[in-house]
Amino acid sequence: MMKKKLVGFSVLAAALTMATGMTSFAAGWKQDTNGWYYEYDNGNWAGCGWFTDPEDNAMYYLDPDGYMMSGTTVEGYKLGDDGRRIEKTEEDLQREAERKKRIASRPSPAKEQAAADLAADTAKKGTASTSTTRLSYQSEMKVFMDKYFIETQKELIAAESQATKASTTEDNLETSYYFNTSGGPVVQATLWKMSNKKNSNYREDSFDFSYNRNLLTEASDIATFDDLFQKMCVSALGETEGKAVSDLYYAEIASGSTQFDRTGNTDTGNYYTVTYRSGKLNIKVVCSEIDPNAAEAQASETTEEAAEAVSEEAVTSTVIVAGQGASAEETAAEEIASEETTSEETESSEIA
């Protein structure tokens, strides 16, 4: 629910007439009968959505017509009476994290995505994946790919290496990161997104990783990519199994082996295969699709869904209209929803 409130901003500048007869505008907040809006020095208005004031970096939210919103909540952020966004406190962030856990622990249409979001948040502070369902596992691996590929790129730039070139592929079927040489990809990591087995583009493996060390000639490049390889092994397979695979790889290379295979389970129970042929190693991971929270979610389903239903009944939908505030009915509904949410959180705390 959003509303606009006219507040006491002072107009920063008025239009000036230039000697040429053209109109010049001073950038800043302006007001008309509908409310406050931000005008650039070319006369255009700032568009709908979040807007950062270039003067003090304060954030505001502008409605579809470009007018400043105030005294309401937008996308979880409170807007003060002056329109400024009030940043979330540590308590707010903790409350959001707890809510993500509650949603992820019970069956609902949003469960899979909520669990994936939570997995991604957790992966940012870790080094190995822990998920066993496809979407959550891929969310974790995307975090690790972003982190380690960027780190590797920075190292290559610092070393002024010209041997490889980074590239990416992103569409509705896959997300792939590469480091290419003139002889082909030295490293490739791919997340296969299609989860519907009936789709012709379906791939059973959720994650695919390859490393062709033979394409590298410089010792510094080999050391950099060996480090990336070892980190990706751990992130995909777990601390124990990831290290076991990387150790096996180097042992086989040292022995002069040109091929080997390995199959097993990751530290969390996903299935993986490793193949090595003529210098190129490939790892594929298939998620077990076993949800460890299923039993707990089933037990709490009735209580949790009932609480959510009561909260949702108090929420009414609104349409933003330029210059129009919230109705008394909408304000009352918002207050009821807030009280019930507080009650729910208190009850959860007492149970814990």
C-alpha cells in the first residue's frame, strides 16, 4: 500500500530565461498541485521507482507519474514523511531472515524459490554447497561462480596475462562462465536451468564443470587456474569430496595417466561423475531432490498456513493514482496486518 503526502521541501531553483530565448531549468525538487517531483536541468522528470537525490544521496520512491511517495512502505522499506527511505536495521534484516526460514520450511507455492533465496544468502558466507534440490543448489553455485570467476579475472589482469579471455552465456536454458584460450575453453562452468523432464532441452545434471589444464603454458596461469579448479571442486562437491577429487586429478596427472573415471556422492548426498580424457577433466552433478525439511514442514503446515491466511485477509489491494492518498479502510487494514504480524512473531518467539 502506498500513498503520497505533500511535505515542506523548499524549491531549489526556478526556471531561468537565457539570452537566446531558450528556457533553462535548475535540477531539483519541484512542486505542483499533485505533489513533489524531481526535475532534471533539461526539463525532464525522474521516472517511476527508486530515485537517489544527487545532492545528498538520499533515496526516494516515485510513483508511476513521477511524484514522490511518503509516509508509507515500499518493497519492505519505510518512507518518512519527508519521502526519504529509512534503511533497514539489523533487527529488520534478522526478522526477514527468520521469515525466509519459516517460508522455506513449509510446503507452499513460494517454498522452492524461498529456499533457493535462503541458500544463496548462506552461500555468500561459505565455501561449499549444502543443497540437494536443483533450484537451491544452482542458486548456491551461481554465487560461487560469480565469486571465484571474478577473483580469477582480477588475478589475471594484475598479472597482465594475455593467455585467456573471459566470457559468459546467459539465457533461459543455461548460465555458463568461460575462460577461453586459442585452443578452446580452459575452464567452463554451466548451470542447466531446465527442470522439466518432458522438455527436449532437459539435462539431468544441474551443474557441469570442465578444466583443460593442457591448454595453459605459463606457470603463473597454471597456478591461477589450479586454484580456481580446487575452489570449484569444493563448492560443487563439498569440503571432503571436493578435495578427494582434486587430489585424485593431480595424482593421475603425475602418474602420466591419460584417462580415469570416478563416481560418488557429494558431502550432502548429491550424485556426481568425473571423467578425465587426454588432459580434460569434467564434473557433472545430479541433485538428489531430497528435501531434508519435508518432515518438519508437514508437521507445521496447518498452523503456519492458518496464520498466513488470517494475515492475508487483512490486506487490500490498491491502485496508485497521482496525487491520491490512502483511504481510511486501507489504513485500517494495514494496521490490522501489522498487529497480527507482531502477534505471530511473538508467538513464534515463545515457542522457540
